[in-house]
Amino acid sequence: MTRQRVVIVGAGFGGLAAATTLESADVDVLLLDRHNYHQFLPLLYQVATSGLNSADVAYAIRGVFRRQQHVRVRKGHVTGVDWDRHLVHLRHEPSVEFDKLIVAAGSSTAFFGVPGAEEYAFPLYSLEDAVRLRNHILSLFEAAAVRPALADDGTLTFVIVGGGPTGVEVSGALAELVDKVLREDFHDVDLRATRIVLVEQGDHLLTAFGERSQAYAKSSLEERGVDVRLGVAVTHIGPDEIVLSTGARLATRCLVWAAGVKANPLADALGVDQGRAGRVVVSPDLSLPDHPEAFVIGDIADIDDGSGGRLPQVAQVAIQGGRHAAAQILADQAGRPRTAFRYRNKGMMATIGRRSAVTEVPGLPALHGLVAWLGWLSLHLVYLLGVRNRVSVFVNWAWNYFTWDRGPRLILRPESLPHTPHPHADG
Amino acid sequence: MTRQRVVIVGAGFGGLAAATTLESADVDVLLLDRHNYHQFLPLLYQVATSGLNSADVAYAIRGVFRRQQHVRVRKGHVTGVDWDRHLVHLRHEPSVEFDKLIVAAGSSTAFFGVPGAEEYAFPLYSLEDAVRLRNHILSLFEAAAVRPALADDGTLTFVIVGGGPTGVEVSGALAELVDKVLREDFHDVDLRATRIVLVEQGDHLLTAFGERSQAYAKSSLEERGVDVRLGVAVTHIGPDEIVLSTGARLATRCLVWAAGVKANPLADALGVDQGRAGRVVVSPDLSLPDHPEAFVIGDIADIDDGSGGRLPQVAQVAIQGGRHAAAQILADQAGRPRTAFRYRNKGMMATIGRRSAVTEVPGLPALHGLVAWLGWLSLHLVYLLGVRNRVSVFVNWAWNYFTWDRGPRLILRPESLPHTPHPHADG
């Protein structure tokens, strides 16, 4: 019997967990990703705010599997699936055959049709996004240094939309970048006009967290000078001004979009049932109802949480889903029955800044402040791929902490960015 | 009396040395650079061959002078000088006035009119160049992994033009990258078709070095599998083929141009006398013959070596020149006479690979091998700017040395590169 060919689409948390589970099994794995590196999404906001280097949150995928003879890695952009012929189609490359398929293609930014968002908002969902945002933030300060009058017309006003973990983390990190680092870097420029505004449509930050965590996050951000506005939405985004649901206008050239995600566009190309935000509807074992040979996991899947709700788009759902899908493939091979996916919630955390974070683990009291922050630091170091990246992140963090400095505040190749919303500030 | 305004153009080795010399003096310094970071050019080849991260060889210029109230830093592209009104013109920005001017704008790649070089050769003279070359090298291996037949048509043939330190260092580092790292990364691909060819027009590698060093470099490269061809030039460069002066054709999609530099184009815009390769002719004190208030230093200057020759385009000439120009400005201020620039040759070095380098210091015997390599490592760590960068480079080097791995083998944003010569391989 020839070995089963398992194709995995996406080398995020879910795809890597599936491939790792299968690496010593009696199957041939082909792992496809648009990039040659795995992106560690939870730390993108630190790249955007000059706390970490791009390379700290990226890990060469081939490096993970270099000792695994039965895992092949290919860089390729999957465009669709031919279910009859069991083929995965790739852009500009030959199609590949599969016996079993695991789709773990993740999310993309959802702008919910807000006018101007596609053109002018800065999403933060990939390493490219993070580098583009960093370049833009630093370029606005450079522009204000050359023309001080710009500071009064919104050039130093930063708006973050969305009060989830990403929005909270960006706001806090940006406030510290300005207050501790840029104030010294631009010692000859008046930065008092700098404003950081966090806008959240709901009545609370961090809706998934408990009340005390929400209140702690809000007061902790406000202590850092962030202007937190709850119950307010953004209704229009222009190149140098936005409109709020209150009717107020706010001059800004930098709006960070942390307000939501939808399924990767690959979901639309699969020709299968889709649920909320375009996510793919799956059976209890995470396979497709009409294609039991295919599994869909992580952010791109619409997974029932067992009580009528949906599992959240977080790393743990992807990791556990990847392991589960791999286990079902091995069960099929061994003639064992498949089992339903059971998600074990390990808790959640969000960091606000130096010595400030919130952590909620089921069955334990919620933690705030220094202890939560140390927990956050350790966990992220553990989940980073590769010893070298861990050492580098640790060195950067220690450096930033003890010197109040941030090394990687580099405007790298702004002239070559795919589309820069505000060219006059990026020159 | 108002303080003298000293404008320095360029934050390379020369401009930084000048600004540092003047930072505590009774002058106001304005340091202009196209980037917001200083580039450590001697290590670009390691970025290109996945040995170091971009951020390791870049240092935020504002970080150097954050405690210096009289040094201002501005990101700007200088386009020319108005000598009558004492103005420096900038692209898209207001012009700035100066009392004293130091031009330290460096070099750019010289293609010597070789047909196809502008379009298809990969220079290695800026961080952008290094990242583009790295993306291209890794993308060619990815392409060969998808279509093994490509290996036979030159996709895995790398040609380096120029046998100076840069050409030697790239060739050696690339050979080690392929042999030690990519061979394991691409364990399912036949890399035996990989060829690295170093082409040098002259009869020796490292012409500025002694005979023993030249022979050592050649045999050391050949041991690593590099095909060294002396007395051969490249006469034509196409997208997938080059022509040599012997008439031979060689299929390749990656030609690294390390064959020479000329003055930064700013030299042409100054309206002053130019010497070899467009460099600006200077008086013995490094000022301009017709504009004693302006100094031109480093790679962009054509400096007499006192015996009829020209000083080389190396870091030490720029650093010593920057200090000298700054000292002349202080001498003027103190009413002391100016002095002629005297270059002290501290020696030169080039590295071939692990435990292999050549070092020649005047008055000492030439060193080859391990001792020269350790000297090279230490010196480059000392000359790097910033403790954080030194730590990061040290960690990367130790990692690469002991694990035979290279962390930063990432294809970062190939889709956004300014102009990619071979789009079919970079997709």
C-alpha cells in the first residue's frame, strides 16, 4: 500500500500542530503556506510599535521540519480545491494531489463595509501589516519634526479601532513608545500634541473578559494617557480625518484597525457551506459534512462550542483543532472510529504595557498587574518557535525594560511598500 | 554671537564620526540622512546570506544623539546645494541653511555600462539591496523545489562578479548557506546542481592584499566548492543568462554585482570639480577648493594619498575624514589654522567563512585562518553601533556557529519589492 498523502494548507498555529502530530506517522505530509515562515501573530503589535524585530516573530517553516523526511514544505498560494479529482490548486504552480486535506488558512481583516477602511485603515494581521504600520507611525513623527505645524492638524493623533486584546495591546504599547522613547529621540520637537484614542463600539473593553479585568484595562490605559471612548464607532475613514458615530470629526492620518476578522478568502473558493464571517461549517469531528476526507480547523472554521455558540478565533482553538484533525486521519488509518472535537479552554490574557496585564484561567481567580504580566511574558516565550527567536525576544524585552529604549525603531524600505495610504507623510 | 550651524549630509561612518566629534562643541549640528537608521555596510553580505537580521546591521540615528541637545537629526533626501545662499536643498522638504557643511553621502553601485547590469544584476550596497538579494536567493531554491527541472537551467547557479572583499565574502557565505543550511531545509530536493561562480577580471582575488592572502582566499573558497575564475569579465547580463569575456554563456538567474562603486549621485549635483568615478576633488584639509566652508569626506571624496594615488573607499578613511573635517570647523572657530588630512592605515581584512579570514595590518605579519577570523569577528562587534545590536549579532553568530543553522532565512515581503528582476522565481 502506498503512503497516504496529507496536504495541509497554512503553517499557522493550526497547520503546524497538525503537521507536527503527523511527522512520525505512516503518511506523507505536504505543508503549504504563502510565506516561507510561520508568523507569531500574538506579538505583531510589538513589531508595529518598535519593540521587536520582524525576524523575532517569524520562523522559517523548513527549519521546523528539516529532520523529518516525511514532511515536505512548499511555498505556495492555494486558490481552490477540486473535490472530484482530489487536487489542491495553487497560483502559478502545478496542482497537488491529496488523499486527506487539512485546511488551516486562518483569517483576514474584516472592514464591515466601513467607507474608506480598505483604503486608509492600517490592519494588523500579518507581518507585512506590522512593518507597514511601524514605518507609518515613525514617518509621521519624522514629518512633524520637519514641519512642526503638522502636529496641530492630526499628524500626531493615532486612532485605534476595536477594544479587544489587539486594540488594547497596540494602544498601550504605542503610548509607551511615545512617552518613553520618541520623546527623547525627538528632543527638539514638541510632542505634546500627540494623542492616542482607542474607540470601542461596545460598552466595555475586552468583552470576553470579566468585569474587573475590563475595568483594570481601561484605567491602566488611561493612566498611560490613552483616550478610551466606549460606545463609539467609526463611520467613515478618510486620508486625514475620520467620522465617529457621534457625528464628531477627528483629524488623524493613522487609524489602526483592530475591529475584527473574517475567514481567509480561500473559504469562499471551497464551494462548501459557510457560517458567520464566511467561516466554513464543519462536522463535530472538524471534517467537512460532504467531504469527510477534508478537515477545516482554526480561524477559518465555524466551530460549535457545544452550547449553541461558536469557538473564538484564538491560537488554542487552532492548535487543539490541528492535533484533533491529525488524530482523525490516524484513526481512519488504524480503522478506529473518529471522535468529536472537544475544546479545552486554557484561559486568555492581554497585556497593556510594562508590568500590566490581565489573565483569566478557568477555575482560578483573575490576575491583574505585575503577576499577570510576568505570566504573559513567560507564556509567549514558551510558545514562540525556535530557541534563537526566544533568545532574541528575551534580549529585546530585557533591553526595552531596563533601558526604557526600543532598538528596532527603523523605517525599513518605506518606498517599496505595496500601497501606502499617506504618501506625503511616508516620503 | 549666534551659534554656527553645521549641516552634515549622510549618517554613514563619516557623517556619524563628524557629528560625534562636534556633539559637545559650541555649534548646532543638523544631521541629514535618507534613512532614519545608520547602515553597517561591512555586514550586509551576512544579511543577504541569511546570517543576520536586517535590524542587526541598522541602528536608529536618533538613538545615537538622543542625549545631545545640540545635535538634531532629520530624515531627508538632499538633492543639491545653493552655494551663494548657503542652502541645502531637500526633496519634498524645506531647504535648510548652513554656516559650515560636511558632505558624507557615500557611494552608489557602478555598473560600468555593462549591458543588462542595471536591470538584472543584484548590487549589495544598501540594506534594501541585501534584503532583496536574500529574498531572491531563497526564492530560487523554493522555485527549484516546486519544479525540479529548473535546477538544470541555471536556477541554482549563482554568479558573483568582483573579487574584492565583498565578492569573496558573499561567495564564501553563500557556499556555506547552501552546504550547511539549505541542504537540510530542502531535504527532499536535489541540490547537487547548485553552482557558485566567482568571476574576477584581474589575475588575483583581493587585489589590495598581499600575494599569500590572495592565494589563501582562492584556495579557501575552492575548498568550499566555489568555482573561482580569474582574468574573466562579464560582458552581458540577461534575465536568465550571462555572457563572459571568453565568449562563454552561463545560465543563471542571480548575478551578484560586487565589482565597483562610484560617487553618490549628489556629487554630480554639487557643481564642483570631480575626479575618478565622479568623486569630488578636495583640498588637503578636505574642504572644497572654491568653498572652504564645505568639507567632503569618505567614499564621495577623491582624496590624494600623498603619493599620487587615491585613498580607498573604506570605513577608516570616512571615519578619520569625518573627525578631521569636524576638527577644522573647531579650528576655524578658535582662530587656529587648518591642517592637512593625514590618513593612518589601520589595515584591512576580509572573511571567507567559518574560521577563515585574512588580515593585513601595516607593520605586522599577514594573518590567515582562525586567528584572522577571530580578529575579524571582534573588530566588527566593536565597530557595530549600540549594545543591543552587538548582543544580537553575537547571539546570531554563536547560534550559526554552533548549530550550523541560520535563523533569519526569511523571504520577507517579496511582493512589495521595488523592482524584482525575476518575477517568475519570486512569486
